[in-house]
Amino acid sequence: TSAQIGVTGLAVMGRNLARNFARNGYTVAVHNRTVSRTKALVEEFGHEGDFVAAETAEEFVAALERPRRLVVMVKAGEPTDAVIEEFAPLLEPGDMIIDGGNAHFADTRRRERELRERGIHFVGTGISGGEEGALHGPSIMPGGSKESYDSLGPMLEKISAKAADGAPCVTHVGPDGAGHFVKMVHNGIEYADMQLIGEAYQLLRDVAGYEPAQIADIFRTWNTGRLDSYLIEITAEVLSHVDEATGKPFVDVVVDQAEQKGTGRWTVQIALDLGVPVSGIAEAVFARSLSGHAELRAASRDLAGPKPTPLGESEAAAFADRVEQALYASKIVSYTQGFHEIAAGSEEYGWDIDLGAVSSIWRGGCIIRAAFLDRIRAAYDARGDLPSLLSDETFAREIADAQDDWREVLVAATRQGVPTPGFAAALAYYDALRAPRLPAALTQGQRDFFGAHTYRRVDREGSFHTLWGGNRAEVSA
Ligand code: 6PG
């Protein structure tokens, strides 16, 4: 038997991905360091399709038709390097190693370069959608060579999620690390979306005075409109869930300290390197870290500040509508920032990423899938060189319509002492972009004052310095 694809690393993501390939008619070689896992997969799911169980690396490689397509589904970092080192010597020129983990794109670039020298295609690919997505159709973001995509693309298109219009949620994102870069930003946006939803929830609870079950209903209603998305949908599910042991809302019995595995943090770290202001995503990452500082929070509990006083019933409903506007406007801003980062990465690394295609493949399968992404796709399709999503007419108009409510929500949050770093950062970004003048001019003056760092003038070319400690004459620098 020769398998068209192989999957090594059969934890839940790898196992479900292997099953997805098999269910789509491919013969799949499966391999795991602990052989019992391989056996369990074939025993439990063997009826779903054609699997070839391989006990050793040699058997696994021998089971694959050429050029070999070998999918690695192990932990990002050293385990990935170890698996590559185990298999690369067994492969031949033209074969492909596909890394479907959440690798850092810089690692992917390095691995791609090293393996290219050995004649092997290395395809770092983002895969989003969790366990269910891996099984039923994820959103797939492959990087690597064009040649590897010619061989692999049709298979990925088959197992991927399909958008509402039937388009497969996979595209060749770009060379080397482009796929993992885009997956990283996907996760940064995921963090921002989750933070904004969290802030909306907190406002509905503390300012509007709703109970979690009522808030779940509000999210359900929002999910029928422009906010229609997977994350809004599951938010309603989580909020309406009641803890069996205590009878309390589930959300009230969970420790309020958010964890993270690192992709959101990377998005911000790389944005800092690229000089891209992803303030909304950064606030989302910082909000998670702040929540985890239990001792610091305990030591700060008695600090002065208002206690929210919930609104009456009729006002509460109107406030909820405003929160929807604030959430939607802030969401536009965080996607604007995320796409800016992708554009900047593409520019820096020469990837030539098609932003419309990226929004298109996020329409289904992934964690941030949403009706909204179809509108982003439309915006980039209408104008490929759109300088920013905010310059799209439709989004600009929607923000214009939302902004009074957005500002009102932030006024209420500030007055009542409800932290809304995501909403606030998004509005500050929006206002800063539209400002005719920024205090950056003053910053330049200060820098020139204390360090002769020089400045440019609005009315003349060149760099200048003022002799601050002397007669304050201006000199050309
Ligand atoms: C996905 C998810 C996935 C990851 C989450 C959780 O696209 O399917 O992004 O890759 O499980 O990002 O990450 P944190 O543990 O950092 O929240």
C-alpha cells in the first residue's frame, strides 16, 4: 500500500487531521512515538477510511508514495526540530515535511532554509479550528514553496472548511514562514476578539445589571446580526451554562485568571519589531497577564474608585444596544491593526501576501470565523492596495454611525470604574489616526532639547536642531 499522506504525532489534533484525510478518501499513513496511540487510532477509527499504521519512522516513510507528504503534528519548539531531524535523513529530494503546529514563523523560516538545502520542501502551515475543525474542516494557512502547494494544495482544499459560498478555506499564503506568520496574527486577533467580548460582557453585567443567562440571550441576538461569529456563538453557550455542583452560573465559578500559550504575545512582540501599532491586540495580551497577577490584584482591592450602580430596565436595554455598537467598532479596529501587521510582515519578508485571500480563508473553520470576514474580503477585493481597513467606505461609514454610542459606552465605563482597555485602545487608535495634529511634535521638541536628536519642519526640507542651552537659534543638522 502506498499512502498519499502521512501524519506523525497523534495527539488529538494530529489524530483528527489524519481521520479528516482518511474520511476524504486518502490513504493515510499514521505514526506516533508511542505505538499504542497509533494502534488505538486504527482500532477506533479504522472503519472511517484507509489507514496504514507504521510502528517505526522507516516503516512510516516507506509507506508514503513519492513525492512524500509528511505532516508533523507535535508540540511547537524543540519537539518539532527533533521530529524533523528524525525524518529528514530518511527522505529524498522533492519530498515535503508539513508542520501543522503553532510554530513561530522565525523557526519556520530557519527550518525551511535548512531543509531546502537538503532538497526537501518544508511547509509551515497554520491550522485553526481546534479539535472539531481538524476533524470536520479547519482553516488552513500553508507557507512554503509554490511547488509544494501544487502537490499539496488540492488535498488541503479537500479537507478544509468551506466558506458559505463553497470556497475552500485554504490558500497558498506565501513562501517560507508566511503561513505561520498569518496564523500568529489570526491568534492575536482571536485574543482581541475575546477581550472585546469580555469587556462587553462585563459592561452588560456591571453597568446594565444583567445576569449571565440574560447576557447569553443578548449575545444570541447579536449573533443574528453583523456580529455573527463563532466566538459570539460560544460566548452565549458559556454564559448560559450552569455549574452542576453549585447551581451557580458557570462563569462565576471559574477562576478569573486567563492563560495563554504564546501566539498572542508573539503577535505583539513582532508588531513591536515591525513598528506596527497593534494596541488592541496588545491590550488583550496584557489583560490576560494582569488577570493572572493574583497577589497584585488582592493587594489592590481596596484602592479607591466607584462601584458600578446598575441601570434600570429600560435604560439597560438601550445601553446594551450601545455596547453592540462599541463592540463592533472596536472589532473593526482590531482587524485593521491585525491586517496592518500582516501587510508589514509581507513587506518585510517579501511574501507578497494577498490580504483578500487571507480574509477569505478565515471565513470558515477557524476560531475567528465570522460573517464580518466576508466584508473584509469584499473591501480588499474592491481595492487590493487599501491602505487600511478603516479607509474602506463601508467600514468608515459603520464606524461613523457607531462612534457616538462607542464614546458613550466608554464614558459610562470610566465613570463606573469598569475596565475596558480594548474598547478604549481601539477608540484612541481611531482618534489618533484622524487627528490633524498629534503631540508627536512636542515629543520631537523634547528629544531635541535633551539629546539634540533633531526634528523636521512642516515648512522646509531637512533636519534641524535648536540650540536650547544657548541663544535658541535653529541650525541645520
Ligand atoms: C486555533 C487556536 C489554537 C489555540 C488557541 C489557544 O486557531 O485553533 O488559535 O491554535 O488553541 O489559540 O491559545 P491560547 O492558549 O494562547 O489561548
